Amino acid sequence: FFLRHLNEFDKVVCVSDYMKRDVAARGFSEDRLVTIYNGVDIPEAPCRDGEYILSLGRLVRLKGLDTLIRAMRHTDGHLRICGEGPERKDLENLSQRLGLTDRIDFMGWISEEEKHRMLCEYRMFVIPSVHEAYGMVAAEAMSYGKPVIASSTGGLPEVVGDAGILVPPQDEKALADAMNALDRDGERRRQLGNAAKERMKAFSWDEMAKRTSDTYQDVVNRQS
């Protein structure tokens, strides 16, 4: 439905350059496409270097959590998976089959207060997605000034940039190697965390609001 009506719009806002390219490939004029990311708040409270790996999001196949669970076989870390979804039972069964139930906790749905507390206390955040149009959870994790490992797919490289670690999607060996290297290197975690928080300043709500306002003004100017 949406694609059939694209040409009726003066501007189409895309959540990433990846999505912008995708829409352009479907024949929509690029001069009417604009990228405005979903914004993030930048927490002021100091965070600490915690002891666990954190993953947060809806438990569906596209999130690639089966790869993360398999990668945990090659690490000594402790993983907390927060969220609910139709894949939870299968993921719990996979964890059990691999003998990882003592190192992987399924936290289920958590409150906003609990989410903010955990985002300030983890050791590293992992987004093993098969595909992401943008990567809101990566931006949110990075805004806390903590290190992030993400799949090099969809819009995630735009969010993470050089302020995190990118690995091929569905590659448990590469993911495990990245987690192990980061786990051993406290200085690297600190450097990536600082770089992540600095990078997220360009993704702040104020910046995205300005881009949105500028886009609206551009449409008004073209019609006047």
C-alpha cells in the first residue's frame, strides 16, 4: 500500500541511509528522500563496567539470538537476554541443549526503570541481528557510554560506526572472538564506551527535531 502511494508525498523520511537506498531502489526519486534517525536521550548519570553481557529486544528470528547463544559456548561470560517474543521457548531450549543455562538468564519483559539500570551496569551490549532497518537498541545502549558489538547488517553500521565492533551476521565464531577480545581488554571497553557516547550526540532528540523541522520548512518553501 505504502509503495503504491510514494509519489504522492513531497518528502519521505527514512530511519536510515540503508532504508533510503532501499526506497530509492524501488524507483522513488532520491531528491524527495531524507534520512532522520530515531533520536536518543543522552543519560548524565555515570555508569560502571559490569560483569555481564546484555542483549535486549523482541525475541524473534530476525534478532539472531540463536547465534548469540551458540557463540556463548566459546566464551566464559554471563549473558542476560531481556525481552519477550514467539522465539523465547525455542531459545530457552537451545540454551538447555547446549548446557548453558547456568550462564544465560532469560529476564523476560523488564520495566523502563529496570532497563535503564541494566543499561548502566552491563559489560558489553550485543546486537546479533540478521537484519535491522535502523538499530534503535544499539543507539540506546551506546548513549550510556558502554561498548557495543553488532552485526554488520542493514542500518546498524550507520549507528555503530567506528565507535563499536561490527561482525558478520550469523557468524558465531566471529561474534565469540569479538566478545572474548572485549572481555579481556578493559581499556578497549572504556575507549569504545567513550566513543559511543560521543557519537550518540549526533543522534540526540534535539538534533533529530532540528532535522525534522528543517524538512517541514523545506516542504513549505517548495509549495509557496
